[in-house]
Amino acid sequence: MECYSFRLSNGLFSFSPNGLFAAICNQQRLAVYLVSDFRQIRVIQCSEIVEYIEWSTDSELLLSAYLKKGKLDVWSIVQPEWKCKISTGSLGLIAAQFAPSSRHVLTTANLHLRITIWSLTDQNVCHINLPKQANPGIDFSVAGLYMAVVERRMAQDCVAIYTCDTWAQVTLIGGEAIDIGGVKWSPDGTKIAIWDGSHPGKLGIYLISGSKLADLTDVFGIHSIEWSPTAQILAVAAVGCKVKLINHLSWNAISTLNHPDKIRDSTCIVYCEVEDKLKYQLRNERPFALPGGSSIGQLLMTFSVDARYLAVQDQQRPRVLWVWELPFFTLKSVLVHCSAIKCFKWSNTDPRLAIVCGTGNLYAWTPRGCAVTDLRSAGINIASLKADRAEWDISGEHLMISGKDTGSVCQVKFLLTESI
């Protein structure tokens, strides 16, 4: 792989949504590069040490936030002379993000006292009081038309839906959940899932009007959900290392994916990393006992872009990654690593999975096999790289791997048609 190495602070790196640019931050220095040849096109000197960066949806603006100071700047890529400064004053700042319009910025005050919506075009400001901390507590519909916010009103949890043009409330859903754990729009933008984080948990599917489509009450302890890219399957992770797959027609469970401590299925391919050998070894013995770890933890999961595969990490076994093949609801592969998995991300174009484990290695999975690459010997001159984050660009041709203070952008050579 052809790689470009760089220094950064706190892992602050971001591809622009259009895939043309990459922003890299090192302390107060914010640099913008062209992804195609990694040529630097702009350097921005910020007034404070940057703690967070984000691109606008249209890739024309770049946000740099100084959370401890309660301030942020917005920079224009197409008009270098344009700049916007925002200060939240005594309320402080714990989060900042662009709205899908790219011309509004949302800031969340300390203790979640309120969300402030700042217009970058007419300088208007509006507020949403007492948002609740949830995961996520704010979510936008796919077309950017609506915003859902988990709020606490009259000592009860609720979800308010606002239009993103006037920021007026159009729907209020509440009164049923005791402790809302999060809210998430479906990929088609027509439905919204709201789940109760209490025990036992329950999950409701609603329309934008607030009408309820379905109510799932037989899942104990929901801690996260994921929609498939087609919006046809809703994966619900719950206590007991289980993932329930809910279909979009009847809203009933069509399968339950279990993650036991032993692999018994002979059709499942088990890959074990060989320490200091830069390769995986196939393990055919059954049952195959998986290495343990923490006694507590949640399931992290993500769908491939074609909705064919679901990758799951059980944080009780932080070194293990499960890959399920959804058309058959079968366990396709299990990957066992020498170190705990820090991040795993699917390509935005095809089912290629990048994995990092806090080392200088990049691990890759495709339906055809697995591979391990030592990034420090692939043209990277930073020997101290300890990768804990991976990010694909929108084209699937470039992959960013970074640690806390070092990183690299790699032009990925392997394709689905190649055996790796």
C-alpha cells in the first residue's frame, strides 16, 4: 500500500464527505490536504488547542472546537477570507456539530442544559432546553429534513422532532419510556426507533407524525441498535450477548444471533492471529474456546454497505470479532487477535472490513479471506504508530489509520476480486 504519514493530536483527522479533502489537526495547527495526492492546500492557525473537528455536509466548511474554552471557529475552504467565531459564554461547551444544511451549527452546553442552533447566514439563534444525554441523543433524518432530540420535560423523557428549515417542533413523542437510551432514524428517513435503556427495555418504531408502528417489549436490557443500510432489518443488541434481528414488515424478530464462549459450528471459519508473524492461522478444531476478558461490556455492531454482513464485537471478549452473513443468519467468520480490538469499519463501497488493535498493524477481512499488514514497514516513517482508529473515505480507495499522535492515509490496493 502507498501510505502518507503525519503527526496529529488527540487523533483529530477527518475526511470530507465528498472525499476530496482530508483535515489533520496538530495542537493549534489545522491543515487541509487533497486526498488524491495528499498535497497540502491550506494551513489554518487556530487561537486555541483544538479538541474537535468536523466537516460540513457539503464539504465547504470546517469546524474547529475548543471545548474547554467554550468556543469554536468555522472556516471556509472555498472562501479562505471567510471565518465565523462562536462563543457559548458561561454555559460552556461539551459538543458541537453541523446540521445537514451545512449553514447551521449546533452546540450543547455543559450538563446538557440546552442546545443552541446558530445560523451562519443570518446570525439568528434558537434554543432547545434540557436535552437529555443519550446515545445518540440527537439524530437527523437521512435527507436532513428533520431532527430528533431526546429531551426531559416535566420529569418525563420524550423525543421532540423539529424541522431543519425553521427549527419548529412538529411532533412530540413521550410518556411511555421510563429512561430513553437513544433515538435513531431509519436510513430511508421515514421511521424513527426509540428505545428504553431501563431493565427490562422496550423498543418503539414511530412515524414522523408520532404514530406508533410497532412496540417490542421482549428484549431485556437494550443498549444499542443499528439499522441495515436498506432499512429492512433492525439489529438490537441486548444483555446476554444477543443480537435480535427485527424485520421491517411485521416488526417481529426473525433471528437471534448468540455469541457464546465456544465455536461449535463447523462451517464457521476461525482466524487466529499468530503473534509476531503478520498472519492469521485457520483453526479447525471444534469446539473452539474463545479467549475471555472483561466480565462486563456491550456489543458493538455495524452493517456492511450491502447489508449482507454484520460485524459484532462483544466487549467481554475484546480480542474477538464476529462476522455474520445475514441472508442465511449464519456465522461466517470469527477473528481472534493478540490485542484488544480498538476499531472496526466497513468500506463505503463494498464488504471490506478494516480492523485496528492499538498496534502498528492493519487487519483486513473480506468474504474471500483475511490479511495482516505492518503499516510501519509500508512506507510509514513513524515507528511509534499505535492505531486505535480507522476511517474510510467515501470512494473506498483511501483508508485512514491513526493513533493519538501519529497516523497515516493509505491508498488501498486490495479489491474484492483479489484473494488476500
